[in-house]
Amino acid sequence: MTRKGKVYPKNQSVIIIDNILEKTNERISGVIKTGEYGYESELYDMKKTIENLSENDFTEIEDDKFQGKNIKPKTTAEVIPFVFSFYLINNQSKKLYLALQRFGQYGIKIKVENELNNFFKQRYPEYKNIKIRIHDLISEKVIKAYYKKEGLTNLTLTRYRVPADIANKLRNSGANPEDFMIEYKIKPKKRGLRLPYWDSIENFINSKTKNINDIIEIKENKELEYNDITAEISIDGKPKKIDFSNFLKFKIYEVINVKRKDNGHPEERELLDKMKEKLKEAMEEIDIF
């Protein structure tokens, strides 16, 4: 296929439809590449630096030990590929479901949302005041139903030793978590028991302020104070994590492991197949309740 894309000079960003992996009356899936330009960044060849380190090692090196330093020009856009899949339920409800890949700390949800809005405004200018929003495919009633059915299996409290944004970058880079964060896990004493924290979680969900520290109150112990909190809930025997600290809005997420190509990115078709499986599971969970 001929690649098509858009450049946005105001935002100094580019988005490219790199490949269409499947196209039917109900589904279209492919690869989007997107990135930004307008700033310089330093590039280092890390081959010699890491060749004697294992994946779990950590070492400090001086600036003059970095090899192959280059500069990315301001006019160069670093684009990253993301797999996407749109699934249209073409009945009376006219529902559109999306599965979007994340890569480390990067994602395309906002950019896809903006593209849908731009398309809608161009095609239907009479509805220019309508705004399309993409919402996570999970609802409070689903979480409540599964909690009553199978329970909350554990809570994880995380306290960062560095700012949260830096901690996320370190985590995605493969750094040892013990170097920048402390985690405390709360589990039932016996397998099959539930944690008795649902009332405080429900209050958090319903509150306007969304203060995660209201879920579990820590008194007179600074060591146990936390920045983030995640819960694990069992859905049909499969563990699902709920992040309560993501932009003051909880969501369920999963890590999908697939083969990686020589360039370090996932194999697109294998990833797409697993994304479609997860999307089907999520749709069935929503439709049950």
C-alpha cells in the first residue's frame, strides 16, 4: 500500500498510516507511526556500554565513557510504530471498539481521538460542536460484579524515591525497581479470602477529588506512605490489574508479551491477534452486565 500521513506544524507532530494488516466490513487494523519534531536530542550508541551487562544489572558511568554521541536535528521526527484495530458493531447500537498498542510510556489514544474528531468535522461540518471521546473499555459495574463474584486478590502500594514521571521512564527502561521505588503488597492470609477494602475503593470511584490516599489511610508511619496504588481482581480466573492513579481515573490494563523483531518492536501480526483476543474478552465482560 502507499503510505499516507499528516504533518501538523503547529504541534510539530507527524502521523503516518504505515500498513493495513486487515480490512473487512467490520474491522480495519494496521500500523500507525507517529512522533514529534522541533527539538534536538542526544543519541548514544550503547552497544559497547551494555555488552558486558545482564538485563538486571545497573552501573554508573562517566560522561566521557558514552560511545558514539550524535545529535538528532530539530527538523527530524522520531516516529514509533503502534498497532491498532477498529471494530464496528453495525447494528442498532452502532458501537465502535478500539484496541490500541502502547509502547513503554508512549501511546496513541489522544492522537487517534484527535484524528477521529478532525475526520468527523470535515465529513459533517453541521455537527462541528460535537466532540468524540475514547473511553477505556471497562465500567464500574463490571468491577463491582466481579468483586462480588471472585473478590479482590491483592493491593499494591508504591512509594517512589524519585518523581513519578521519572520513575515511569526508569521502569520502562528496564532499571532495577529497587533503585527508585518501594512496593508493599497486601494479601489475604488464606487463599480464597477477599480483601475488605471495597467500600473505600467504591468511595474513591464515586468521589470528585479522586484522592488515592483515601483508599487506605496510613497513620503515624511515614515509611508506608504511598504515591500510587493498584489492585488485582480475578475475572474468570484471570488476574486483572486496576490502576487508581492514572490521571485521577482508574483503568484496567494488561501486558501482552509477543516476539520482538530485530528493531526491538513487537511482531505486528502476532500482537494484533492477541490484541483482538483481549478486545473480545473485554467486550464480552461489558455485555454480560
